[in-house]
Amino acid sequence: MSRVASHDVTFLCLSRRGFLRPGLNQERNPVKSFTRKRALGAVAIAGVAALMLSACGAAPEDEGNGSAAPENDFLACAVSDEGSWQDKSFNEAAYGGLEMAAEDLGIEIKDAESGSPEDFQPNLEAMVGAGCDVTFAVGFNFSLNDVMTNVATENPDSHFVWIDGWNSGETNLKPIQYSMAESSFLAGYLAAAYSTTKTVGTYGGMDIDAVTVFMQGFENGAKYYESETGTPVTVVGMTDFVGDFENTGLAKSISEGQLTAGADVIFPVAGGLFTATAEAIRESGGNAVMLGVDKDIAVTQPELADITLTSVEKRMTQAVYDVIAALVDGEEFDIEPYVGTLENDGTALSGFGEFDGQVSDEIKTKLDELKAGIIDGSIDPLAAM
């Protein structure tokens, strides 16, 4: 099968430990950027250490055993999608890769947070002006008004990596893409197996390929369960879309409608709007659960662990880190897409957390078999069952 169809891409941030956070003791500005540089090594005299840290622009305290990564003369930068770096979802996961590279590789990092799509272009241009060795643009929304392609074309000497993006012939633009139908297929099978009503639901933030590919994989996984077991499974919500990733009221209303229709597992593919689904589930008073998206919601939102069966992870943190590490290692920048799959752990189901005891060994084994089938090509997660 085709490992990643042109539409089977979805696009790529962790909380910034030790950073001054926008909105807390700081006036919010249209373009916000922060830098950090790792110290060269452990310093024996406290006074000298203080001087070094002050020269680095109020760097955060070192974590771990006190040893610092060797300094690299490399500046990695990132511009967020609309919203904050602490969104418990997409932005935060991607930023984690930048942070991990700073910790492990001793590089300098810089970022700009986008309050709205109008910030995309000036933020990218600010990174060009800062002399970044590579700049990550987080999310397919950078396609609005052709911002990403225009900035890349106008700055041929700069290197850009577009998470959930694509290349239209630019010589300096590398896409990071994900085959999210793969892990979503597993989630659909699990949802159907777990459901007592045999009705499961899903909905999207926007009706775009980067969202619908999750939903299609989910539906196909549920229908695969039906074809294997002979047990009818109903999937509701395949045409339910909020229209954006912000309207919690509509997301909650959609979730309530699916619960009323009998769904006891809901898969919201809508960024942070999973919180609206969680609220609807709580208020329903039933035994319904949800599936997280992008990150392991049971870990990032532990207060929701008791209603989160699993999450369909898009492991952006590792992808961002891997791209940076290759460049720091001396590899030439290239425009070949970095594709996250089940095979390279770029996407996966998270653990079952509080539901581990409710997912039988038989189902766990079956999920492993399905994963192997997707990897070897014998199962196409985008093929209708």
C-alpha cells in the first residue's frame, strides 16, 4: 500500500520548563520570542556560575545530575500555530523537541508564539532575521495565504521545516508528515472492542484532509472489528465538524449528540477541544470514555485519566529532535519528508492507563497483530472495510 498518501498527513510543542511564560508577569506582544543557551560545563565556583548564567540571558537552572551538554554553535527556532506553546496538544508537543535538543545537544533555541494567523509571517521573518540555522513552522495553518511557501521562497538561504506541511518545489523547505490513519485504525478497533453499546463516535475540528485522515482510519478500524467478529458496529459523527479548533460550545454540543445516539467511546480530532468532550461525558453521568489525540492525554491531563481509554499519539517531540540532531551531526539539510509511522514510532497508541485491566490480553495481542499487518502492508488502514 502507499505508506503515506498525499492527504494522509497531519502536522506538528511540551511546556517550556524554566521559561518566562507569556501572559504571566509579561505583557503579551504580537511577536514573542525566547532564547536559551546551555552553559559549557559544570562550574565549581558559585559566583562564576552566576556570572555565566547572567551573561546567557537569565538561563533556567540546570536539571538532572548537574552535567551540561557540550555547547553547539547552532540555533534552532520554532514558530507556533495559533495559540500558546502550553496548549496541552499540538504546539506543546513540537516545542518539546526543541527543548530536548537544547538539553541534550547544547544548542541555542529561539521561538515565536503566534496569537493569530496574522502573526505567522512576521514571526517567520523574525526567525530569518535572527539567523536561525533551522526554523520549524508548526501546523498546516501556515498554508493560509501561502505564508510558508512565500517566506521560504523569499529567503532561499534559510532552512525551514514545516510540521504537517508539504513541499511545492521549494529547495529549502522540509515537511514533517504523519501517517495518522495507521494509529487511528488501531484506535477504531479498540473502541469497537471496548464499547458495550457497539456505537462509537468521532468528530473533527475542520473538514480538511489533515483531520479526516484520523477519522477515516478510526472508522475503518471499527469496521474491521465488525468484519472479523460479525458484531455490528455503528460509527457516528463522520460528517460532524466544529469548523475551527476553538469553539468549545459547539464541540460539547456535538459530543452530547453522539452520547445521546448511544456512543460510549468518542474520538475528538479537534486539538484542545477534547476538553469539551470530556465535559459532556462527565455531565452525561454514564460510562462513556474518549480517545485523546496528538499526545497522551491521560498523562498531560491527569484529571481526565479516568475517562481516557487511550490516545492516538503524533510524536512530534521526537521528530523535531531527530531533525535537529541530524543537522547538528553534520548532515546536509534536505527536503525529503520526515514521515512518522507505526514502524518508526512516529505515531502510536499510548498506554491504556487506568483502563489497562479492562482491555483484555486477547485485544492487546490483536492490536499487536494489526500493527504488524499495517507495517508489512497486508492491512491498508485507509481501505474501506
